[in-house]
Amino acid sequence: MAVNIITREDLNEFREQLLLEIKKLLSGQPPATKKWLRSYEVKKMLNISPGTLQNMRVNGSLHPKKIGGIHFYDYDEICKLLTPENKTIRQ
């Protein structure tokens, strides 16, 4: 049975490689947005109350998917609500 011995130099080299990879990941791309948002995230994003969110579901402004009793909202649909052309939400 072969035995591999890990030295301090090996650990330092691994640490340097790991730090370089993390820096590449953090600097190269903007933070990814989630495709589906939960109710609390939508309320925070739109700055609305739970009742307003329910009214938006009822009147068809939003079309969530319900999975296991939890509503999930499409991020792109929420962004469309925030565009100036859309007059669904009044400021």
C-alpha cells in the first residue's frame, strides 16, 4: 500500500491555488440572481405588504408556482413589473 505524505509546501501550494481560483470566481462574474423567488423576497424587492402580494396573485399581475404550499415567483416576471412601461404597480 502506497503512502502519500503531505508537506507544508504542498499545503501552501494548495492554498495559493485555491485563493487564485476564488479570486477569479469573485472578480470575473457579477453575482448570480436566483430564477425563482419566495414570497418574502418578492415583498422585500417590491416593498409591498403580504396583502398586496396576495392581491397581485388574485388579479393576475403575478403568476407564481405553488410547490408544497410555498409560492415561487419568476424573477424575470418581477423585473418586468419594475420597468417604467408597466403601470401595474403605482408608486
